[in-house]
Amino acid sequence: MKKIMIVEDNDKLRIPLAKHIVKFGYEVITLEQFNDILGKFLEKEPDLVLLDINLPSFDGFYWCRQIRQRSTCPIIFISAREGTMDQIMALENGGGDDYITKPFEYDVVIAKVKSHLRRAYGEYAPSQGERMINFHGLTFLPERMELRFQLKSTEVSKKESLLLEVLLERGEKVTSRDRLIEKMWNTDMFIDENTLNVYITRVRKRLSDIGIKDAIETVRGGAGYRMRCTWGGSRMKLFLRSHLSLIFVTTIQGIFVFVYYWFLGFQELDHLFYVFMIQVITIGIYLIYRWIQDIKLYRWLQKSNNDELHVTQLGKSVLAESIYERQSVLTELYENNLQQVKKDLNERVTFTNQWVHQMKTPLSVIHLMIQDNDEALFQEIRKELYRLEDGLKTVLYSSRLSMFEKDYSIEKIPLQNFINEIIMENKRLFIQYKIFPRKYFPKDKLCVYSDKKWLQFVIGQIISNAVKYSTNKSDTLNIKIEKQEECILLEIKDFGVGIPSQDIRRVFEPYFTGVNGRLYHESTGMGLYLVKEIMGKLQHEIELQSEIGQSTTFKIYFKEYVSSNTLPN
């Protein structure tokens, strides 16, 4: 159950709003004291905050900034201030995510709450991995407030966690005392020089608990502190620890041989054979013991594909447990980095989508401004506008391709109607370049299974290229649909300049423009690359045939289809 915190000092508004939100299955937290909103936030850990601006003591902007230093939870301002500057302050400088003016409709509040919860925690939420800070094998997990070193771990307090985070991130760089005091100081607790000394001592004690001594060095002259790797000899210690049993067995053997020969007066050398056999048996027992302890480790090392992320327990020996611990740390680091890459990718895709849609608005305005003008100049402007729109579409789908697996939906598409829609969508292109499509459709109604928006982009790209490279050479573009034995064929054929034979094998490579692209200045080198990639992801085959100066033909094969006379294949 998601928790909503309402920070509103007006009872007549706070109580009814809380009752209404509860009806939708949320847990509501209300405050009646407003002198420590940050403390209550950290204590209750809500998933979303409804925050008034006009509050006693400090205003909502202040508390929002305090919360933002600790959390990225959605914050929606609720205020009677209707001014534009107030809303800009709340969203730009205050750190808020949304703004609702009073009086408001309850349904609007609920809709915005649901929207922000979806964006922050639901289907639109970016994946966020747990942070890990590693310094020469010493690992700190800030969210868990936990230190790890080899097989040992210890928990730290919140203040100690803040200190460790700064020191480990800066590593061997000097961290000033002022920086540490600023990091630890909040509205709850005043931090001075003596308090900092106390917490530095505590952190050193925590490090000592996991076997690390003298790691925090005091830089003379009051400059501050820095981390030092003082556990370089740990490898030798690990080696000796992993062979303690061998050292013990060898010592026992030596004592036994000495006692045995001493008992015989060092005269019966023929008993040496028996001593040797006892040693062989003893060593054999030891090797069996180590094999049982480390068999999982050896199996793991002998695997031909050690690329799985999650490693199972590798054995019971010190060496096996150390390798397992190290591998687990590396796995967590890799997964966290992977999650961060996915998050960054999502943000870039979102930004690109928003930017492209914003750019479409002025283009639409320009179209409206020149729609009634047919002079040659405006005809050229329309051509350039089309090139801009085509470029924006390429940028949009190039960005979305990386998120293809989350952005496609297979459906049944009536192919003839679908092609007619694409032709109508591109009619301005046909008219401007004076190229006109000829359709060769069968009588049977054919349907294919694909993703409509991605397929529309692919066919649009092929048609766009066919039109642009046929100008002044042909006025015809053939579009043919044919039912074959095991598939449906969509064929798009132009009678333009054709593609040189040396370019055909490379036209699907990214950023390859080829001879025609350089000659006609029409190519970005991304259109056909996207076509090939999308067709592969949709599992449709695509073929290209071309004769220089004669024609270029693209063939798309749909293996899953429905016709008016057949069942689904």
C-alpha cells in the first residue's frame, strides 16, 4: 500500500482530503506539527508528499529542498498562490514535481497522485540500482549503511554513513573538515569540530571491527582527512589462512617422523618405507578433504562460459568463500552499473521524445502559415519542411529503437488498408516530387501480424527514399502485394537512379550514405539501417535488389498472415 503524506495546516482542507484519498486504497499520513517536517518524512518514509506552501515557521519551498537532499520521492505543491512566478518557483527552484492551485477538484488530485506514483514506482519508473562505493576491496553500501571487507561486515549509524560516503568517494584525495561538517549538518543536529572528531573515532572503530587499521589518515595542519589502503598484506594472510590445514598436517608429519626415529634410535632405516606410506596416506586424506571443500569452486572455474551474473556458493574453504564474496561484490557492481546505464538510456529516450514533439509544433505552424500559398518559393519551403519532418522522425525512431522490447505490440493489420493509409499520409510527398504510386493488390483481403507504428515507419522510409531518388527520372512508384505459398510479399519498386553494386552490401550499415547520398545530399545514413534493424526485431525478412540507372526493389516477407480464404499461418 502506497503512503501519501499531507502537509497542510488548514484542518478544513486536510481532513476531507485525507478521507478522500483513503477511499482509493492509499495509506495517508497527516501532520499537525510543522516544526520538523523532514524528521517526520524520514520516520514515515512516504511514497508521495502533498505539500502546502504557506506553513508556520518555514514555507513549503524550504521543506521541499530539505527533503530533496534525502529523497527523490514525488512532491506535489498545493497552494492558493495562482501566480505564474509562484508555480515556476515551486517547480524550478523549489524542487517540486507538480503544482495544484486551490480550490481544486478531488478527482484532479487523485489523478495527479496516480500519475506521479506510476512514474516514480510503477510501469514508467526507471530502474534504479543500489549504490556501492568500492575502495581497494573495501565496499560500502550507503542505502544499507553497511561496510564489507572480505568475509566480514558491520553496520554503521546514519552520521557514520555520511562520513564514510564522502571519504570513500574521494579516496586518497584530502577531504576538508569543513566539507565533512557540511555533509553531516542538518536542521536536527549541530555539528562542530569536537563532534566531528567523535564521529571520526567511531568510524575508525567500525573499520577496526572488520580488520582494517589506520585507514583514515589525519592530514597535518588541520587540512582534513584521507583514506589510505593499509591492508595490502591481506593477500598473503588469505593465502596462509587457506593453507593452515596443510601447514598443520605437515607439522604433524614432521613430529611423527622425529618421534618414530627417536624411538628406534635412528638405526632402523628400513622402516623409512612405512613412514613414507603413512605420509602418502596422510596427504591423500588431506587432498580428499580439500577436494570435498572446494569441488564447487573447481567446477565453476572449469566452466566454458563463466558469464552468468549470479554465482552460487563455491565451497566451504576460506579461499572458496573469499572468491565467492569477491564475485558477489563484482556482480552487484555490474548490476548497479547496468541499472544506471538503463536509467540513463531511459532518460535520453524520454528527452528525445519530448524534444521531437516540441519541434513538431513550430513545423505545424509553418505549414498552416503557407498552406494557401502556391508560389515556387513556398513549394520549396514545403520540401524543406518535409525533410525536417523526415529527419525528426528518424531521430525519434533511432532513439526508441534501444527500447524496442518495451515499445512494441503485435496485432493483426489489414495490409491493403494499411498501405492505403501510408500512401495518403505521404500524398504531399508524392505531389511535391511528382511521383505517383501504382497499386497492385490482390482481391483477397490480406492481414499480417506486426507492430503497426514500427511497420509504418519502415514502409514510410522505403517510400521516401524511392520518391527522392526517382525525381526527374521517373514519375512512377509500384507497390505490390502478393500472396505466396508460405508468406505475404510486399514489394516497393521505383524506377530511379538505382544503387551502385559496390554500395548495395553496405546500405544497411549505420551512417553509410553511399554514392547517391553524397551526390543528391538526401541521405543521413540512418534510414535504411533502422529499416533493417526493425525488420529483424519484428522477424520479417527484407530483400534489396537494384540495377544502376534502372530500378530499386525492396521486398518484405510476412510469414504470419490471414487471408479471407485461409486460417492464420
